[in-house]
Amino acid sequence: MKTQDSATGSPARQLSGSGLEVVEVSTGPNPTAAVIWLHGLGADGHDFEPVVPQLMWPGAPAVRFVFPHAPVRPVTLNGGMAMRAWYDIVSLSGDRDHDQKGIADSVNSAAALVEQERQRGIAPDRIVLAGFSQGGAIAVQLAIRYPETLAGLVALSTYLLLEHRLDDDRNPANLKLPVFVGHGTADPMVPFFLGEHLTDRLRRMGHPVESHSYPMPHAVCPEEIADLSAWLRKTLD
């Protein structure tokens, strides 16, 4: 099933395995690598589409960027208003992982996107999982549990979910998964200390983490995109 987004004209495809509509951007024919990138609360798959050209480097392999749209659901934090969300959030100051069913459903949907790329000929060790904020939390959940070795994990302005289960749930295939963490020091939505905690926890678990901080709020900035491009080059080139 194919649909067209009237705002940008970018094609969206509904992938049967995941049940999610996605926006796809390929940087060349016959991609040999993929980046599956989950947006933040209330955004959609078009949110990070414009940064793709800035992430590439001279001589880069063809990469397929897959930007899924989260399902629309009521979000308690926003007065029950329906919006695109990977799971429900009750409060920014309280427990962010109370909606364990929503978290599990979104992890499974993201895993189906990885499987879709495998079926299209891209090996797991050429697939990067990425996410911003709420989407980043889901990407972290999936990456450390995925049963085949992935290329890497990108966690932007995000935090840990279900931390008490990390050691029991992590899969040996991704014990040394490389991670890029970026976070704004003036973030009012996901405080900087949560990003620091994520970095520290992943390092203590044995992951090689490249962590960057930026003088920005809950956002991305050109410096972060440049750093991420350099990390992707090391990971996928």
C-alpha cells in the first residue's frame, strides 16, 4: 500500500510486517546499509527527513533511511489528546515507562522494520537503529535486545526505559554495540542528567559510547548532525 503526504510529496509506504507507515529516503541506488530512525512525541516520520543530505560524506555507500510514523494514541501528559506517540507518557517528572504494553508494541514494530530491511538484502550488521526523545527510548530498548549483531545505535535527547530489566533482557549478539549519544544541556523536556545516566549505564554494560553535549534545548543542532555524520562514517563506511 502506498500513500502520498500532501505536505511534502514524500512517499509513505505501509510495511506489512510492522503495520507502520514509513517515509523512506535512499541516498543512492541499491542501498547497502539502512538507518531506521524513530521520531519524538507528537512529531512524525518527516521530522528528520531534511537532515539526510547533511549526514552523508564524499564516497559514502548508498544508505536507505527509514522514518516510521508512530501510531496515533491518547497521551496522558497532554491531557489525553491524541497524537503520534510510541507509548503513553503520564508525566515528565514521574515514571516514563508505566505503559509497558505500548513500549513492547513499539519495540516489536521497530523490530519488524529491521526484519523488513533484512528481507530487502541488508544484513543486520549494516543496520543502525536511531531515535530522538521518545523514539530514542524505543531504539535503545530494541538495540540491546535484538538477537543479531547490529551496526550501531543512535540515541538523541533520550533516556532509559525499564532499566531494571536491562541486564536480564540484553542479548549477547549486541553486548558491544557502538552507541552515539547526543543531548542538549538546556533540555527542559528530557533533562541533561538523563542523557548522562544513559551514557554511564551503557558504558558500564560494556558498550563503546561516543557521547556529546550541546548548548541547546530539546532539539538537534548543526554541530550534532556533523558529529553524527562522522560517527556514521566510522560505523558504515
